Amino acid sequence: MNVLEQIQQGVISYKPPAVKAACELALSEGLEPQRIVQEGLIAGMAVVGGKFRRNEVFVPEVMIAARAMQAGLSVVKPLLSHSEVKALGTVVIGTVKGDMHDIGKNLVAMMLEGAGFHVVDLGINTAPLRFVQAVQENAAQVVGISSLITNTLPSMKETIQALQQAGLRRQVKIIVGGAPVSQAFADKLGADAYAADAAAAVDKVKEMLGLAV
């Protein structure tokens, strides 16, 4: 097993220390940081994502795998120049104003990052104007809006309206999700996509950006 395969297996088997050690070994062997990320960390996370889609693993396993990936990234990221970072796109994601839940949103963010996207996570209780600012500051292509409780659903509408008022609606794709959200509600909002779970969210984002799923 070569060092890139060791990195993949460390992510797949949820072992952050092993992934970190394998990334350090890869660097000592002269492998390019970008190759370590793409062929090691992201490749391993892709396997985990596939298992999640097939219900072979569940949320806790995916979150531990994501932590393993992050352990490797902590070693490699400082050595990546901006020219080397070739993210699939930039996604701004957050839980709407008034909502303090973040487990689902965090899982989506982790899986998007694991798929090769640059993710700007705004956290919980995110005001509409904060979404607007983040899109402007990061030249984002996608906005992910999460709501976990019914009485915060109006905040989703306010967020989309804020993006429209700022003249950003045409340049970003909007994906929504969360326990009280449905495809019908997403259609009513004028969102571009709805995802019922994290795996579907990754697929939808790729579809919206014209990338292979």
C-alpha cells in the first residue's frame, strides 16, 4: 500500500492520527500537496460519501471521517499556494437567523469540502445580510441555506430576498434543506434545489454547477 492509499484508508477507517501521520510521510517523500489532497484525502472521503448514499454508514461515521480528513488538511494546507488550490467551486452555507441547530448543516459542509469544494461556513443564526456579505467577499457560486425548525422558515425567504435586492441572485445557485423543508417549499421560495440529506446536497451542488456527479 503506497502512501496515498494509506491516506485514503485512514479516512475510510476513521483514523485522524493515521491520516495526519500518512500526510506527513507523503510530504517527506516529496509528494505535491495538491496531489495529497486530491488523490489521498478527497479520494478517501469520496468512498465514505458513496457508503453514506448507500446507507452503509451513517452520520456519526461521516463526521469522524471528515475529522480524519481535516487532520490531514491541517498538515498539507499551509503548504498549498493559492495557485495550487483548485476547488470545484465556492459554497457559502449557514443556518438561518433564529435557528441554533447545526448538525445537519455541519455534515453538508463537511461532505462538500470532502468532495473538493471551498466551503465558507457562516454557522448558526445567520442574518440575511451576512449571507449577502459572504457571497460578495468570496465570489461564491452557491448558497446553502438550512432551517431545522418551522418558525424560522420565513428567514429562508428573507435571505433569498436579500440576495435578490443585492443584485446577486442571478450569479448564485441556492440550495435549501432541513427537517421542515420540502421540495414544494423550495419551489415556492424560488430556490434552485432542495436536498433531503447531505449526500443529496453534494450531488445537487455538482449538478447545478455542471459537474459530474
